[in-house]
Amino acid sequence: MNEMYILKEAESVASVAKNIFGDIVNKVYYAELHYDFRDEEKTIASIDYKINHSFNDNKSIDQDDKTIIIEFVNGKRVIFFNSEWGSMEAFNSSEIKKIV
């Protein structure tokens, strides 16, 4: 099964990330895995819904079952995700299917 991420920039979350990390943050993306069998438009609609209804705190980034990628001004990207447990790791741009 082929899976890759679809990313959408989340400007409101970037302002929170900049408040936490400082001016080293360039952009923040909400990321969702897209599987070959899944409708791409539904994946994008899900991303839009989650960005608009899940991030409502201007002091913290709620990581409850969400995946975000923080892009720093040096070009490095770090992916943060969690479910029952959390993880943070360098993000390989070859995993991007599309940025919307």
C-alpha cells in the first residue's frame, strides 16, 4: 500500500509555534496520510475541517491525534504526531504527495 502525506499550511498554528519556538519557525503544516485507495478530495476536506475546528488555543498546540509539521527558517522540517503515544522526528520531504 502506498501512503504519503498531504499537507496544508496552517497559518494560525504557525503563530502559536512562533510564540513557542521564536522566529526560527517559518511555516506549520497540518499533515494527513493519504492512501492510494482514499479519495484525495475527502482527505483535503478532512484537513480543512481539522484545521478550522481543532486548533482554537492561541497559547498551545493541541496534539490530540493530529499530525503537524513545523518548517524552520533553515529549511528543516520536524513532524509531530501522536495517538496513544507521541513522536517527533525529522521529516523527509520525499514523503509529501501534495501541498494544498
